[in-house]
Amino acid sequence: MSKRLNLLEFQQSLIDRLQVSDLSATRLTTLGVQMAGKNWLVDMTDISEVLPMPKVTAVPFTKPWFRGIANVRGNLFSVVDMAAYQNVGMASGDSHNRVLLVAERYGFNAALLVDRVLGLHDARTWSQNDVEGQTEYLDDKGSTWYKLDVGGLLVHQDFLQIGV
């Protein structure tokens, strides 16, 4: 009889652990990145993959923020330097730089170049302020974070016009 109780306890313990892991997975829905010294949050559903900076082929007669075209496993992606696009500098070009491949649901083969990835964050518990139409988040350590609207970026007229 005691073996049966132990089996029931084991099953309940397993169920409890699975539920806890499911809860923690749903909390971490945003990826923290850094662009030109500012912290940004990107919804994980807006990106399909994070990669080290691939080899980029420059495209003539394009705006300075358009770094060029990269071949990622046989698919061509346009690489946009997000710091340069926001007119606040350029990506450093060091080994910490990463590209965020935009989710396929948007229908764009775009890669957003950021200075570094800062990990997964749960911003739901952070305080929020709306400043000039931009939502700011304040984390537990007092750092300010901004939300990157990937969907809005992809339909913005300036983003779609890469030519000079």
C-alpha cells in the first residue's frame, strides 16, 4: 500500500513540476536587446531566430542603415542596423552583435542588427510609463527599457524605402 502512495506522490510531484515549468515559460515572452546603449524588449513571437552577424554583401545606393544582404541557409535577408535606422549611432561590429530574423508570419526576409542580446525578460511585473507615444518599462534594478514594435516597423514608410 505504501508503494502505491509513493507512486501517487510521485505523479503529483511530476504534475506540479510540469505546471511550474509551463508558468515560467509563459512569463519569458520578451527578448532583451541593446541598441546604441539603450535597452529594448522584442516580443518573441516577432522573431524566428537569433544569429551571430552573418557575412553581409553591401548593396549600392542604399541608406546607411541598410547594411546589405545576408544568405542564411539559402535564404536572402536584408540586414538593417537598428541603431543607425533610429539615427543614434551604428552597431559596433564586434562579436556581441546579433541579428534577429523577423518571424515568417510577416512575410519579410528581414534581419534586425542589434549590439547585443541581453536575455529573456518578464516585463509584466515592471512599472510602465507612456512617454511621447513610446511605452517605457522600468525594471527591478532601475534600468529603462523600450518596446520594439516589429509589426509597426515593417509597415513604416521609411523602413520600406532603402534607396537614397
